[in-house]
Amino acid sequence: MTMLAVERIKLFSTRSPWWCALITLVVTIGYAALVAGTTEDPAFMRIEFVEIGYRFGLAVVMVLAALTVTTEYRFNTIKTTFQAQPHRGRALLAKAGVVSLLALVVGEIAGFGSWGMAALMSPDADWTLHSAADWVNVVGIGPVYAFGAALAIGVGLFIRHSAGAIALLLIYSLAVEDLVRMIPNIGEDIFRWMPFNVADKFVSGGGAHLGGLRLSTSELSQPWALAYFATITVIVLAIGIVTTKRRDA
């Protein structure tokens, strides 16, 4: 509990978490407002389409999470952390827990905010949450943000440099997975198992189709999609913690 309190104090001792949370909400809810406010085709007036803007907010959340680690290495405060808690794994898990909890809260606000904004911008459409899949479209953003934050911490622990960690996270999440699809013959098969594509399946549910637009090509069900993304997160975070234990601070 003491380590959790310490990590909470360190996290909120700067303005960056507040700014990142604000930017996340603006881009996510703003995307929902743009889709609901400018689309006249009723087929697009579906919850999964207005919520898919969560991917832009996820990028910001991962940047925040990576910075919580890399800035400690930059200013050499990580040594003080490990002196206060010689068990490095506990200290790093506490950090991951606090940052992931913040990401979870921001994700839930973003999900319900996007849903509410869509209803406000297009009141004639049916935005009722009729099924469990509809609820996951809204509520599911929080868990994905939480796991995404933990994954980013693992990357930050492994790379240690802010620019490198941020570049890797953004390039991979926003470009690399789509580029994989261009590999002849096997690209689409590999893409089905890429982590952020699978995360899209959890949030978007059935992988909505419309005029060639498909939100996710994963064939996993929503529960298994979340489990798969969580497994990838645990592996990356574990690699980051193990390498941190073996290297000098």
C-alpha cells in the first residue's frame, strides 16, 4: 500500500497526467462528435463506429505511461525509488498498477463521454445499449486503456529513453500493424493476431462491416480478444521488469 501511495504522489506531482488525460478525452469524444454530427447515413449511427476513435486516445495514454518510467531514468530518480524499495519488481508493479488505474478511469470517461456526445449530436438515432456487446463498446475502452498503459510501461522499462519508447509505441500502434497487411499471401493472416487489431475486436464487438470498412479482422470473441491483449501486455511488462532487475539502474 505504501508503494502505491508513493507512485500515486509521483504521478500527480506534475501536470503531464492531467494534460494527457484531457487530450485523451478531447480526441476520443471529439471523434465521436465528428462522426455523429457529420454523418447522414443511418447505417453509420452505431455505437461501435463512434467509439472507434478510442485508438487516438490510446496513443496518448501509452505516451503518458511510458513517460512515467523513462522520465525517472532521465532525471535519475529511479535509483531513489529502488533504494526505498530494494525489491524492484514490487516497485514497478506498483507503478504499473497506479498508471493502469488512471488509464482505466480515463477510458471509462472517454467511452461514456463518446456515447453521450453521439446522442447529443444525433438525437434521432437509436443509441440505446440493447445488448452486452453494446455495453462492451462503451465500457470496454477502460480495460483496453489500462492494459495499453501497462504495456507501454513494459516498453519504457526495456528502452529507458523517452523518445525511443514513444516512437516505438506510436509507430507500431498507428502504422506497423497496418503495414503488415501488405505482406503478400500471409499479411492478412498475421494481422488477425496483431495485438491492437485484436483489441479493436474487443471494443467493436462483431467487427462491424459497412461498405468495405471493417473495424477488426480478428476472429476471436470479445472475451478472448481481451484475454489475448491482456496476455500480450503481461508478457511485455514481465520482459521489462526482468530486464530492469538484471541491469543497473
